Amino acid sequence: MIDQVLNTLTSLQNPDGGWGASQGRRSNTEATSLALAALKTIDPPFAKDRVLRGAIWLTEHQNADGGWRLNDTATAGSWTTALAIIALSTFPEHQKRTLDAAHWLLAQEGSKPGILAQLILWVTGRTKVNQLNNDLVGWSWVPNSFSWVEPTSYALTALKKVRASLPSTNVKERIHQGEAMIYDRMCKGGGWNYGNSKVLDYALWPYPDITAVALIALQDRAAEAANQQSLLTLRKIAGQVNSGLASSWAALCLSLYGQETDPWQKRLEKNFRETGFLGETKTLALALLALHGDAGPFRI
């Protein structure tokens, strides 16, 4: 099964060396970073040239300010910068690029709720829309926009992987605030939604992929009660959806926490036989790591 997933993933590489969201799609930083991380970790002999070409695609698409845009149609850096750091952090020859990218990440801050939230407050006569601490800021999908759990989690994972090489920066402070923001957004009972835990007095529900990504970012605080509670939630909600992406993230997360992953690997095998993960590069890359039992790219 691993060989089938591996062959499918490598077959999706574009002539320019990058990967798109699926076959024939324009190469982008998210898909290329995850595919590269998976292939570099598995390291099959036949894929060495593909790994080299993927790394070249990433290095050629880094902006001068250190960030990475999503694809060639965008101009500004984005959340995908964190994934590029994760992918290139195991390439000694690209250390300067990853550190430049880390400095770019450290300069980014998600904004607080803006005019739309104020309009909702005015219409509803409420004093608050989102049940969150607006003083805690993390990272956004693109610069100068609202902080979300997923990009903040990617940024934390990336910064924690390279923080030993960033001793003279504000990395400790930013990591601390990013962690505090994620904990502040935790849903009642554990786990995470995309942005908030509650809106207009309505409790939001956690999603398995977002919960896993947040827990991965917080893996070095595994003993925290919130982490343990959310791990229980993750096992419950991930088992309720037939999603290759959710099962992949769940398996990788549970592996990092030293927990059993065999049930999730079996779910992935079944899902691949039935759907082929719909040919989605992101899921194929994450599933390859999960089936191989190696969450190394996301280990802090």
C-alpha cells in the first residue's frame, strides 16, 4: 500500500519540479512543501532526483523578504511559509533560507476582529461577537488579516523546529503568545475549530484535522490537561469521519504523542483503496508519512 501511495504522489510532480493540489494543477507552495517533506523523509532511492527538483522549486519561489507566496499568481508571503520551513529544515544547504523565512514569520501578526465584527455588534446590540481574547494574536493566512488556529499551528511548529538558531530574536515571546492564543480558542470539551470556540453564544464544534494540527504545534506541552483532553476528543471525532486528510493528521499527531496509530493506518489503507484520496497531493503526502509511521517533519 505504501508503494502505491508513493508512486501516486511522485507521478503528480509537475515538469517544473513542484506539485499542485492535484494532477495538472499549477504548482503551489503548500503541495510542494508537503510532498517534498514526505519524500525526503521516506527517501526512496528512485525519488532522489524528484526531491532535488522539488527543493529547487521551493528555493526559486521564495520572496526576497524571506516569505513564500502560495503560487505564481500571488505576490505577498503567506501561511505556506511555515510549511516551506518544515520541508527545507532538513536540508543543511538551505539553512539560511529557512532562517530568513523564520524571521519573516516572526514579523507577522494576525489582526484583531475588524469592521465586519463591529457591524455585527451594532446590528445585534451585543458587546462581543467572538468568545476570545483579542489581545492574543497568532498568525493569519495572509498578512494583515485575522489570526486563525491552523496557520498559527503551522507557524508554531516551524518556529519551534528552528528556534535553536534564532537566539537573538523575539521567538520565545511569539511562541508563548501563539500557544496562549491556541489554548484560548479551544472548544468546550477539547479540540479546535478553525478560528473560534464560540460565536454569538453558540458553541462551535472541533474538527479532527484542525485539532490534530494544533496538538502537533503543542506537542512539547503534552502533559497539559488541555492537550490530554483534546487527544481524547481527537480520537473520538476522527473516527466519525471518512476522511483521508483527517485520518492522516490524526495518525501523525498520535504518533508524536506516543499513542497507538495502527487503527488510523488501517483506515487510511481502506480509504485509499476506495477513493485514492481523490488524487489530492496534500492528503497523499500526509498519508504516506502516516502509513510509514514517521511524523519526523512535524517533530519538534
